[in-house]
Amino acid sequence: MTALLFWASLIFVLYTYALYPLLILIAARLAGHPPAARENDPLPPVTMIVVAFDEESRIEAKLENIAALDYPVDRFRAIVVSDGSTDRTGEILRGRGDIEAIVDDTNRGKPAQLNRALASIEEGIVVFSDVRQMWEPGAVRALVRNFADPAVGAVSGELVFRRAGEETGESIGLYWRYEKLLRRAESDVDSTLGVTGAIYAARRELILPIPDDTILDDVEIPLQGFRRGYRVVFEPAAVAWDDPADAIAHEFRRKTRTLAGNYQTFARNLWLLDPRRDRIFPQAVSHKLFRLLVPWALLLLLFSSALMPRPLFRAFFWAQAACWVAGAAASFMPALRRNRLFSFLSVFVSLNAAAVAGLFRWAAGRADARWKR
């Protein structure tokens, strides 16, 4: 029984992190890339929505970034919402005449404010952004050109991390590049399950109001169109820039919230686990669900190898234990993270610990969509 647990756990982890990526990359190569829209295709009306909370230090830069986007002025509008900000964010927004400002004195959470802004949009394409990330001037055009294909319901842009000063940031950036590689391959095969919350777009007619406690709008909104037969695709030419978190604690909190949102998504959309109703069932299970289960498989792998009497399995146990201890130590000791291996292990341990913490956070009902500092 112990040997069965060991081999099953090892195969599960290897499949999730190595074999599935290889298979989806091969499938993407065989499927080929969908044709891009022609340059002379008409441009649809576009509305950008940005929801902000206590962003007085960054909102001006974001507004300038919006103003610099390369899209016809007569076909573009921007709605920026201040969600119960306690600083000067609302005041700054009211002073700008080039955007539509919604200043709410109550902190209702991003989903509620998205619903409020969407109620004023009747047609066209809706693009979603956050305050922190800066878009390339051509990002809107790059997103929108995909909708020339009537089968496309939502489009994800590419979030690019600038080079971080610490090895932790570089390791997070490496993980993100790995994640984007999978999303692009899934997109080429059919659809990717979620999009990048900092830069994505969807057809207005496919967007329904989302629950106010939704954690991942960037999964729930694309899923609405996907469930009705549309594709969710990845557009690498639509670029937004960001800085990775140098502090493991910051990345841990962000990832815990995201993974709690994944549990919420599966609980609300059980049809994703039904291969008769979910045409990307292998991607949904292999990419999203199995990632949530990997920490438990790693624990089984650790304990089963400890119980195996042969020297090879004992050596495997001690190698695992050393990796866990090194990763945990590096999470609390910045000096260790200057080493690439220790930095990578600290991020790996943090991400898997976040998957466990996310489960308990969601199960305890502590997954809150409202903003926190």
C-alpha cells in the first residue's frame, strides 16, 4: 500500500508539472495558430473599466496611461470607479474630464463596482484593467482584433514582469512565464480557463452580473461566454507591465486569495468537472484542479518515501525534506534568497502552502472580495 501511494503521488506530481505541459504544447503545435484579424477590419466601440481603492499615489499615472492608448477617441470611453477610497482617489477622479468617474463612498468590493459600471454599457467590447499595471499603447487594438473571429468571447492579454532586484522576484517571474506558456498553448488548442485580471476583454453581450463576493472576476466573466460555446484566447501582443512582489509574504497573501478563488470557481461551476459539458475538461482538471491537489500529493510522497525501507526511497525522502526545509528557511531569511536555488525553493514552498491556506480560507467563508491593504 505504501509503495502504491508513493508511485501514485510521484506520477501525479510529474503529470501536473511536466507531462501535461508537454502534451498541451504538442496539441497546440498540431492545432496551429488562429488567423489574426486584417488591419482594415472595422474597430468596435470599446469601454475600459478600472476599479480603484486608495490609489492616490498611482491613479494619475494610470489615467495618463489610459489617455495614451492608441484607439480612436470616438470609439473609446473609460469608466474609473473609486470603491470607498479613504484617500484622495475620488477627488482626483472628479477633477478629470477625459474619463467617466464613479465615486462611491462605500467599499463594496470590485465585483459590485464592475456590475455597476457594466450597467451603463450597452454594446461593444469591454476591457478590464487594474490601476497598478501600465498598458502598452497598442494593447487595446491587440485585444480587440481577436473579436473579428465570431467564435471568440473573451481575450486575455499578457502581463510582463519587469526584472526584479531580488532573486525572489525573478523566481516569481519564472513561474509566471511558465504559466503564460500553458495559457497560450491552451488558447491555441481551444480556450484557456481564465484570463489575466490586469488586462483582458470580453463581448458586452456575453457578460452577466457576477455575485458580489466573487473573488476571481477574471475567471467568472470569461466563463460566461465559454459556457455558451465561445472561445477564450490569449493575445501575447496585448502587453501590460508590472513588478513582481519581492517579498514572499506579499506573494503568499496574493496567491492564497487567488487559490481560494479557484476553489470558489469550481464550487460554483461544477459543470467544469463534467467532460460531457466541459469541452476543455482535460485543461480544467490538469491545469487548475490538479494544481490545488499537488500539495497533498507532495505530502503523501514525503511520508510514503519515509516508510519505504530501501535506501533509494530513504534518500528520496531526505532530498524532499531538505528541499522543504531550505525553501521554508529562505522564506524567512532574505540573505538565502540571493541564491537562485534557495529563491526558487522559497517560491515553490510558498505557492504550495498558499494552495492549502486558500482551501481553508474558502472553506471557512473568509474569502472576501472587498479590498484590503
